[in-house]
Amino acid sequence: MKELFSKEKWSHLFYTVSHPSDGYYWIRHKEKGSVAIAFLLVFVFGLCFSMNRLYASFVVSDVNVRSVNLLPEIAGVLMMYILLSVGNWSITCLMDGEGRFKDILIAVGYAMLPMIVTYILATIVSQFVAENEEAFYTIIMFIGIAYTLIMMLTGIMQVHNYTLGKTLLTLLLTIVAVLIIIFLVLLITNFIGQVVAFLESIYTELIFRM
């Protein structure tokens, strides 16, 4: 908790947003980052994402608000964050990456700050745009997504000491690794479910025979 409320850690977060290359370098080499702050940012991003789906004007959004479930969506964002970090760590371990797992968590988590600001601003702006003015909303979203991707790319590149080309290849392989992890989790879950069902059928059969 001390990390979470450290003025130095929060100051470095905003420094990293304005100077991604230098900020991520110091996170990797001088322990300037905070995993707790990274997780908090991802949680807040998940909250802002759901709030946007709930409260963005019908002019820019056709989401059925009854389909929005806050807690599962936030949990899904956190799960995807962990999966991406694990996937990237597993790939970079095989490709001579210098970054530790905590560095990856921080690199991805800190990159969410522009998206948090973007979703809050876009949700507010959506309340004032009329038909045929959706471009304002779209531009805000585009800028936020682009800056987040730039920060994420810079962060992965700095913490692993990669070139741009190797970073892009790593991110592509990270997506493949995430898909493989999801497949294995589903496979194991299905197998466990079948084993449990088999044991339950045996138990039921024994009960009826006794």
C-alpha cells in the first residue's frame, strides 16, 4: 500500500505518459514503477469502459444498456491484462528479453492512463454532439487508442531492450500465446468438468446400489 500512495511513484507515472521512452527506461533500470498503480489503472480503465457503454449518448453508441454488466466486464479487463502480460513474458523469455514479469505488468498498466482520460472525455462529449457530429467523438477515441498503443509499444521495447521490429514480432507472438493459453485453460476446464461428472455418476450409482 505504501507504493500506491507514494508521491514519487505517481509523479513518475505522469512523467512516463509525457516521456514514454525515458519513463519506461527508468522503470526498468531504477525501479521507478509500481505494480499496484498499474493494477489500479487497469481497474479504473475497466470501470471507465463500462461507464462509457452505459452512459455514452445514443448518437454515438447503439449498446443495449441492459447487456452491460459492470463487475464481469471489469473482471474481463483485468483477466485480459494478466493474460497479455503472461503471454508477453512467456514469449520474451524465449527471445532474450531483459524485462521481468513486473516490468511487463507496469508497462501495460501505465499505458492505460491515456485510455482512461479518453473514455471519460469521450463520454462527456457524447452528451453534447448532435447527429452528423459523431466525428468529434471518433477523433477523441482514435487519439486515445493511438497514444495507448504507442505507450505500450514503447514500454515493451524499453523493458526488453528490443528494436522496433523485434518488439512488433514479439507482440504478434504474444497474441498467439494468449490464444494458446485460453485454449489450454478451456481444455483443462472441460476435462475437469468431465472428471467431476464421471465421479458424480459413480457416486450416484453406488448410492442407488447400497
